[in-house]
Amino acid sequence: MVRKCSHAIVAAVYLLGGLPDAEVEAFARHLDGCPACRVEIEELAPVARLLLASRSHLGGP
């Protein structure tokens, strides 16, 4: 069983490209050693792709 991580909340923002560069790098390093956050990324990735595609389709940035 994978335990929840306090950094998991950052996963959605990370996937949606909303983190500053320094935080992207820090979270990417964190992912290397955190199975809970990797699971969170895997579970959120399909939703993030849909959100990004819909934003693009609607003419968003």
C-alpha cells in the first residue's frame, strides 16, 4: 500500500504546467524517491491531458 505524501497536492499543478521553474525541478527530484506522488501523477495525467486539450480547443493560453 502506498502512503499519501504531503507533496501530492502539487501533482496537479505540476501536470498542468502551473509551477515556477525552480519548483518544477524540485518536484521532479521529489518524484524520483516518492512512490505516492508517482501514483498521483499516473492517476491525474489523463485528466490533466483533457484539461489542457480543452483549454487549447477553447483558445486559451
